[in-house]
Amino acid sequence: MKSSFLILLISTTFAAQAAEVPSYRGLGATSISTETLEAFRAKALPPDLSRKVQSMLDLRGPGAGILSPDGKAMYYGWRVTGTPQVWRVDGAERAPMQMTGGEDATAVLDISPDGKWLILSRDRKGEENPGLYLQATAGGELKPIQHLPGIQTLFEFVSDDGRYVYYRSNDEVRDSYTFYRYELGTAKKEKLFDRQGSWNVVDHQADGTLLLQKSFSNVDSEIWEWSPTRKDFRPVLGQGEGEDYRVQYGAKPGELVVLTSKFDDARRLYKLVDGKFSPITPAQKWDVARFSFDQAKQRLYYAVNEAGYAKSYALDAKTLQPLKLPTFPGADHVQVLTTSQDGQRIVLGVESAALPNANYVFDWKSHKLTRWVAPSTPEVDTKRFTAARLESYPSRDGQQIPMFVQRPAKCEPGPCPVVVQFHGGPEGQSRPGFSTRAQLFVDAGFIYVQPNVRGSDGYGKTWLNADNGPKRLDVITDIEDAAIYIKKAWAKNGVAPKVGIMGGSYGGYSTLYAMTRFAGAYDAGVATVGMSNLLSFLENTAPYRRALRAAEYGDPTKDREALIALSPITYIDKLKDPLLIIQGVSDPRVPVGEAVQMYEAAQKRGVASELILFADEGHGATKRENQVMSIGHTLRFFETYLKR
């Protein structure tokens, strides 16, 4: 595709000129009127549909479990109340106790070495401005470390001696972070340093030395070291390289363990000593997705993303010899979630197409495996759930695009209507596993498809970086090619299936772009928290996100014409098929104005369109009642427009 020609052509149209002038400013509830908010509240669902969705949302597994230092209790997140809260279980498969409650999403992050305190994060209305709290491990009131309106307070770690909680916050400058430590004994806060840009701690040493990552994008970072005695910063790795590095201190002095794709197309683990890289994991087609040590640096754990399936491995941290982990036949994902503080026990998360996540504990000393927290599946036989099959479709330039497909048992008279869901990110990845959302569509008679177009994670850096900046113009046609293939290859008796498109975040953007730029490829679309105008999005997204997003989509000044060409609203005159837009008002990532301006433009076109706003949500629905509405109305919309 001749991108420069396309940019020139688009930039001369009236629609493109309109796209250059944002129709709103700001984000959050203050950026829209009360009348608008009231007009677009979600309407009640048909009772039968509501019951179906409610029943599916009762199927759930626990979040990552954190063991107490003595190994007698596990703390984990669960959505039993309809909002993420923290629970405790005092032994394997014992009755759980709810630790936190209320309307605000709460997560457990760590436990102090003496076993007395939980470190918790709590957010309000999906604003992504969480506060940091302490709670006694026995339960009781939450004690705030810091929770300020409009401010992020983000946990880093608890010091090895249990004296300090380290955290960072954008309380001084909204687009950068200041680093603090909070003394548990005195409740005193001490500022350590501030740095311009997006920084976080990736590891630490007992003397307070910090290993820091500075991120320029999701795939471009530098590693620095901060000395608590000299109060200075030393460059360690990646300065000016534009490479992706994830680093921790190794098990031996002077050793770093590095995850990078610098030397190969796939991410691989290396040992770095005296400037020399030595591979730890073998060269292979698939990315090493993540790695971690136990706190004692006795064992090194890593996970490989094999075509979307998570496979976990363990090594002796000093000899790097492989260690045998338990096996789980039939599991789609096996992940090492956390380790006990002494390294003797690990918490494993196990998930399959037929069961939500379950938390297991494996003891290295006894080699005993015990299920601690089982998933909840009331009144539903999940063994009947349809497993995703890995298939592919051809792009117009000859690439095979992987996609996971779930089909109903039969389609009569056929062909089955199809719903294609595009993931967020854009560096995300659609993966198989347990999905009540997917099963709801399959039960309703839809074929459910989840592609991993170019720009998705998990397929090497060439695939991942194929859509960076203006290059997105050359591969965004992968979205249209999915519909072209499906309508041709899955036709029955000469009748092409009706095809809908949906997605959240970047998937919502993909939906809006498909319904406008590729009008006619899809027969209906549901866009959730998607960007409609990349210029207004970059201007109004939260300050701490702006630079990272510009690195991904393009610079508003240098790449202005490409951003206009990549904005769905540029092609609003082509929109002709039904469109539902769903948005959280408190969203700090994609401002609510992106949804409102797209809906208003669709209404002016006279196209069948709907808008749903959730006043108490941000970047997607987290509260149960809003999830029911979001999923339910999506199903209703596709039933209406893909089955007639």
C-alpha cells in the first residue's frame, strides 16, 4: 500500500479537516453535561437475557494468591460481591473470609515479611488513580498510606527487613513520578527522588539500591540503578537503543537476568555479566513472556507464550539447571503466580477451556501439590464449553493471521452469524482459555472469532512492531481482511454469513475504523472505550499516558497527517451499518468525549446507532451490574442486526 499517497488523499478531504478540530476537551465526568449522562444511561435488558448473563458471571476463579510467611493462609482477589475485593483462606479449600468490601475495587499486592500487614490498592469508579493502604492480616479497617483525588499512588515493594513500603506517585507532576518510602512503624513518608517520564522499580537490593526501568513506549526501555548513599543514577542497559528490556538482579553478585528480543525476533532470557550476554533459554519461535525469582533467589521461573498458551518452567537460580514443575494435562494456561517469602512454596494458577482459574500450592521440599482455592461454577456444566481452535486467515499481502475460533455445535439452516472480537493494546493478544463471554455468544448461535492481527504481542518483535506509528496504515487492512475471508470461506449454499465486529480499547478503535474506513465489510459493530479521533485522544488522554501513546500511534505534530488518516471519524461519511458505542465516563485512557463525538457524528448521518454511558466506570466495566448491561446489550444488538 502506498501510505504517503493515501495520507495525501485523505488530508485534502473535508472530513479530515473536521477531524483536526476536536469537539471536546478534557476527560472524566466534568467533560460532559449531566443531561448527556442521564440521556445515555443503560436501559433495562429483557429479563431472560439478563438472567443468562447473570448466570455466566457467577462462573469465576480466584485471582493470584499470596501466601502468608508461615504458609498457613492465602490472600487473593475475587469478584464474588460483584466488585473485586480481597479474600483470605486459612488452609487448603477451607471456607474463605472476605477481608475488604464496599463499592471500590480493591486488590492485594503484598504482605509484610513479619506477616502482620497486607498492602492493598483501591481505586474509585475506574479512574485508575488508586490509593495505597495497609490492613492487618487478621482483618479490620484499612489504614491509608496515600490516596489523593486525581493522583496515582502505585506500589513498588516492601523492603526485605519489613521496615518500609516503597511506592511512586504523580502527585508532584502529573506526567511523571516521584518515588517515596513509607515507614511502617512511624507512618512517616520520605521522598527519595523524582524523575521526568515514566519510571518504575524492577528490582532492589537489601541496602536500598534500586534497579529502575524508564519506559519510552511499551517496547522501548532503559535500565538505570539508583544508589541510596550517593543519591545518583547509573546507566545500566539500553540507553538510546530503542530496545525492549526487562531486568532483575541475578542470583550471583554482579549478575543481571535480562528478557529481551534484541538478539532474536522472539524474546529470550539472558544472563548479563561484565557486559556479556549469555542465553539462558533456548532459541525458539515463541516469546518468553515473563520471568521472576523467588525472594531468596533460589529459583528462576519463566513462562513461554506458545501460540497463545502459557507454559511455565523453573530453573535453579545459580546453576540454571531445569527443575520439574507439576503437570496439568488439558490445561490451556499454567502460570507461576507468586512464591512464599522463603521460596519453599509457589502458587500456581491453572486454567482450561472448561474451568476458570484455580490456585494450587506446590511445596519444593515435599513435592506435594495441593489445590487451595477452587473455581466457582454454580448450576452450569462447564465441561460443555467450546474450546477455542487455532486457525488463520490470509491478509491481502500474503500473511497468515492467527485467530482463535469457537463454533456452535450446529448452524441450521446456516450459515451461522459471526462475531469477530479484536483485542486491546494494541500490543495485546487474544488467547484461549475459559471465557464466559465467548460461551454466551456460542450459546446464542454465533461463531466467535478472536484474531491476532499484526501489532499483537506473542509472535516476535517483527509482528509486534509492524503497526508502530504511520506503519499502521500498511497493516490495518488485516481488520477488513478477516471479514472478507469469513464471508467467502464460511458461506453455506452460496449464502455469506452476516459478520459483526466488536472490541474494547484498541479493539474498540478497530471496530470504529472497520465500520467507517472499511464500511460494508462488517454488518454491525459494538465499540467499547474506543478512540474515534487519534488527535483528540492524544490531546485529552491522562498526562501520564500521553507520551507512551504518542510513541505507539504517532506524534501529533510530526505524524499529524497519518493520525488523521488513521482516525475513524475521518471516514464518518462512509458509515452505513448499525453501531453501538459503550463508554465509562471516568475513563482516564480514552476520554468519554471520544464516544460522544462519534455517536453524534453517526446520528447526523442518520445511521442506526446507540450510546451507553456508565457514570461509575472507567476503561471498561468492573462492577457486576455494569458488566451485565455491557455484555447483555452487546448480545442484544448483534441478535437484532445479524440474525434478521
